[in-house]
Amino acid sequence: MAKAQFKLLLFLIVMGLFAGVLATGWWLYENILLREQMVEKDLAAMKGKDRPRIDPGVRRFDAAIDLIRGGSVAEGRDALYKLLQQFPDSGSCAEARRIIGEINMDQLFSPSYTAGKKEYIVQPGDSLNLIAQKNQTNVDFILRLNGMMSTTLQPGDRLTVAPIQFNLGISVGKKQVILFRNVNGKDYPFKFYTAKNIELPSSIRAPAAFEVGTKSAQFEGKAILATDPHYHEAEKWVPAHRPKAANVSFAFRVPPVAKAIAVVETPPAAAKDGATASTAPAALPPPPETGIFLAREDLEELFALVRRGSKVEVAR
């Protein structure tokens, strides 16, 4: 009897040990091996997903805007310039370029900003064209600087004048036009414009250097001067040509108006063998017009800020 009880006890001990081993193994699998597998699976899934990247330029942009709102406009603008240099792929760069341009333009035409400007007293026999020539500027810039609605002058009138020191850069791939201000022989980005379209003549390959030619304003197909009452309605052209090669050129202009293509319909009486009447173009459509096409307000602004001889750099 005692022998049978001993065997039973031994069996129970063995079964208990076996159950303990199983329980320990299951705990190790569930809490260590299984969790490791799940973590590796999650990591693989995370790697396979296109996770949004952190934009390091956003904080710089927000800090610059805080400076501007706090009245430190120059410091905020400089911070935006640094943002464009250090994080050119940041999603905040487009807005940074817009704000830089607005600040610079407001400053340029502000009466309180006098750097580079001087007072000119109108002399007998003076005209706006003559004053512009004397001061390396143009009529449109003088009109804007002084907020003039009329081109009439009287001897003794006091005008604010400033030399035009702007050049242009074109990025064909980005469809961007950059207005540069030349300071001590070095160009700095002043304002950025987005072109509606860029269609350069086939003879022009970037990179290439050009210069602004004689600007023109046309109203109803006729060239007019800044003194004409229709001047503000006129279509402006800013031509650019290669130095010493005027035949290689293009122009900054507004987008052309789309022209309808005429069609000719075959009269039923002219159809042969029961063929149905058809329509066909009278001629092939004209080739696309070339130029740097800008919004009208942007072109008007550039028209006032560049003059004959201003540099134009074309880049890819």
C-alpha cells in the first residue's frame, strides 16, 4: 500500500514539474518571443509606410513671423532670407518669398525710407524723361516714388528720385522671375514672381545672359508715352536681348489672348458619292508665342523697376 502511494506521489510530482515547465515555456513565448516578433513586424510596417517628414523650416518661419509681428521687421526679413538659404525645400519657403517681396516693396516706396533716395528740384525746361536720364532712373519709377497721378511739372516742384539698381533672374524650370537689387556690386533677391508661362525662342539655351532693351507701351496697337491718358491701360513690353545681338531676344509680357481657329465646312452639295459634310481647320494653328508671361500687376511693377541696360540672367 505504501509502495502504491509512493508511486502516485512520484507521478504527481513529475506531472507538476512537467506542467511547470510548460507554463514557464508559454510565459516566455508570450511575453518575450511573441512580443519581439510583434515589435519587428510593427517596425517593418512603419518602414514600409510614407511617413510625413518633419519640416525643420517651419519653426524658423514661425520665429521670423513673430519678429515681424513684434515690430522687428528687418530682423524678421533677414530670418526669412536665412530660411531660404538653409532650408530651400521647406514647405514654408513660398510664403517666405512672398513676405520678403512685400516688405521690400513697402520699404522701397515708403516716404520714411530715404536710403539711396534724394530730392530733386524741377528746373525750367525739365521733363520727366530728362529728369529720369539725369538720375539713372525712369519715368514710371519717379511717378511711383512720388505717388503722382499727373505728369505735369512746374519749376520749383520737389521730387524724390533714386537710381534704378535692379536686375532680373529667370528660372525656367521653376517658372520663376527674381528681381535682384544691386548693392555695392552684388545682387540680392528683392522680390519673387511666379510666371504664368515661359516660352523661350528655340535659339535660346540656358544658361544665358541678356540685358533689358527699350521698353514700350502700346494702346490699340500704337506706341504711347507715359504722358498719354491711356498709359495705365496700355500693354507693357520689357524686351531683353543678348548684348551686341539684338536679333536673339524675348520679352516680359502679359499672357497672349487665345485666338479662335477658323474652320471651313464642306457644303452638302460639294460632298461626293454620298459623303457627309465635314469640318476641317482652314490652316494649321500658329506656333506658340514666346516670352516670359506674367500677371499684369507683376509686369507693371517690373516695368517701373528696370531700365535699359538692366541685366537679365536665364537659368535652367
